[in-house]
Amino acid sequence: MNINATLIGQSIFFFAFIWFVMKYIWPPLINALEERKKKIADGLAAAERGKHEKELAEQRAKEELAEAKKQAADIIAQAQKRSNEIVDEAKDAAKEEGDRIKAAAQSEIELEVNRAKEQLRVQVAAIAVEGAQKILKSEIDAKKHESVLDELAAQI
Amino acid sequence: MAGGATLTSGEYIKHHLTNMTFGQIDGEWRLAHTAQEAKEMGFWAFHVDSLAWSLVLGLFFIWLFRKAAKTVTSDTPSGLQNFVEWIVEFIDSSVKGSFAGKNYLVAPMALTIFVWIFLMNAMDLIAVDWLPQIAAWIGHTAFGADPHHVYFKVVPTTDPNVTFGMALGVFWLMIYYSIKVKGLGGFLSELAFHPFGKWGLPVNLLLEGVSLISKPVSLALRLFGNMYAGETIFILIAIMYSAGWSLGLFGGFLQLGWAIFHILIITLQAFIFMTLTIVYMDMAHTVEEH
């Protein structure tokens, strides 16, 4: 229980330890703690930001989806309209083409009829002449009776 | 019980409460063989046991925390780092709670004081005879000393030199920062003109002087008193072991109970020393209003 130089020794230890702790132990430990605190705060902030961004993105996606739906509906309506138009156009074109073909056929038929008529006339004339010859038992001079023949042919 | 039947209870207690003292006696430097010799060595003597244990425990603290500080990471901490961080955070919040100024010394000092004093106090929990017996055996076999004259006190904080050594360290830092922050004039005027203004100068000096001096004294004596009393009770309980098996068994229970209670005391005393240090440092940094 004597007070002696132990006191001085202990004081020296005291300051030496404090100096060492202040220099080499406290700063790295407290820095790590601060850094971790900052990291956690950053992480929380980032999570919050992410949540907010997700909400925004969801909102945007919803909007975009609605827009896309509207566009699709527009496109479909347009397509329907266009298809109707095309059908109408095709109908018109087909009708026109049909009319044209019909007209061409009709004129051809008329032509054929006329030609057949002509041939028939010639043949009838020939038959008539032949018939007449047989009746008359003589030849008919075509030249002589040309006018008669023509008249006949015309009558047929 | 050290030395068996050759010691009386009184001698046993006295033996346990005497430090291994190294000093000059009759012109030669050697260990004191008796408490009387230790006393005669005067001021220039050292308590080898106190100093050695305080140094060893301080180095253990430094080693443990340095080990954690070297590999410290802000990512997932390891077990040791977790433990160290827990203490550091506790100290940091204590310092932030009581210390308003800006000083990079205070928190490391608080950490050192808390852990170091806790470790020194914790030596109290080792059964009182173990280490002194080992020391006596080593002293006897290795150095041929009379085992009864090998004194070995293992709890440094039961040595007033140790507690005063630390309290005076705090005291000098307190004065240093008082003068640094307030200037020499500010420091002296706080002593002279507070709390009664300049007409109460002598009373002021007396009051402030006493309160200044009482700070380190109360720091040192509180720790010393608590630990010395605790140690003495352990020694008294240990005496029961030599008084028959029934009393010995009773003593065993007492020792267990006292040790468990003592865990609270050693932590509390370390904490009080630390907190008061922080508060004193805070007082040194704040200019008091008149």
C-alpha cells in the first residue's frame, strides 16, 4: 500500500497505450463502422430509389400497353376499312372485266353469226342453183342469172 | 492457503495484500523480503507484480484490438471483429453522449480505460491463491527464495499506485486541454472568479481548487476502494477453506456468489472510470458561464 514509483510507471503505460490506440486501433475500427453505416444508408436509399423506379416503370408500362392496344385497334379498323375497299375495288374491276369480256364475246358472236349467215347464204344460193338446175335440167348461166341469184340470196 | 499452517489468518491476509516490491535497500537494488522492507524502500521502488500485470493485460488488449483493426472490413464482419465493433460502438456512443467538444484523443482514451481496467479488474476473479502459489513455487525453485517472502498481488487495480497513475494521467490531460482550449488566463480565471465573481476570490479558489483536486482523487480512490474491498472479501472467504470441510463448502458457495456479483462490480467500475473521464474531459473543453 506504499505510494511509490509504480505510479509513474503506470502513468507511462497509460499514455503509451492511449497513444497506440489513438494511432493504430481506433481510426481503422471507427472508419469501418462509419463506412458500413454509409453503405447501409446507401443501400437503403438505393432500394427506395429502385422501388420508386419500379413504380414509375409500371406506370409507364401501363400507359404504353394502353397506347399499344389503341394502336392495334386503329390498325385493325384501318385494315378492315382497307380490305373492304379492296374487295369493292376488286368487285368493280371484276364487273368491268366481265362486262368487257361479255361485250367482246357478244361482238364475236355477232361476227360469227354474220359469217355463218353469209356462208349459209352462199351455200343456200348454191343449193338453190343446184336445185333449180335439177328442176330445169339445164345449167344456169351464172353470169346470166346473177341478178336473180343475188336477189334470191338476199331473200334467204 | 499459502504456506499452510505456518501462517496465521492475519499473516495470510497481510501476505496477500503485499506487493512484490523492487527497490533500493541498504544500497542495493533487490526485491523486498518483507512488507517492512518494502516500506523502507521509499518512493523509488516499483511494484513488479502490479506493473507486470497491468503491462501484460494492456498488451493483451492492444494485441486483440490491433488484430481486429488490421483485418477490419466494412463488409460482413468476422467473430472477433463483431466483438470489437460492439465495444467500440458502445464507447463511441458513450463519448458522443457526454462529450460535446472535438478531440480525437477522448474516444481512444475511453476505449483504453474501459477495456484495460476491465481486464485488470477481471484478475480478481481468478482464485486468490493460484497465481501467488505459482509465483511462490517459481520463486522458491528458480531463485531459491523463501516462499513466504515471495509476494504476488495479481489485481493491479487493488494497488493505489496503479489507480492513481491512471487518474493522474487523466488529470494532466484535463489541465492540458483546459489551458489549450480556454487559454491559461481562461483556466486560471475559471479557478479564481467562479462561482462567486471577483469579490469572492479566496472562496472561489478554495472551492474550485478542491473540486479540481477531488476529480483525480475520487477517480483513483473509487476504483481502488472497490477493488481492494472485493479482493479482501475473496481473501477472507479463502481463509474458510482451512477451517474444516463444512465451513470450506460454505466458503465455496460464498466465493461463487461473490464472484458472480463481482462480475457486475468489475464492469461497473471500469465503466464509471471511463464515463467520469469523458465527463471531466468535456468539462475541460467547455467554457463555464458566470
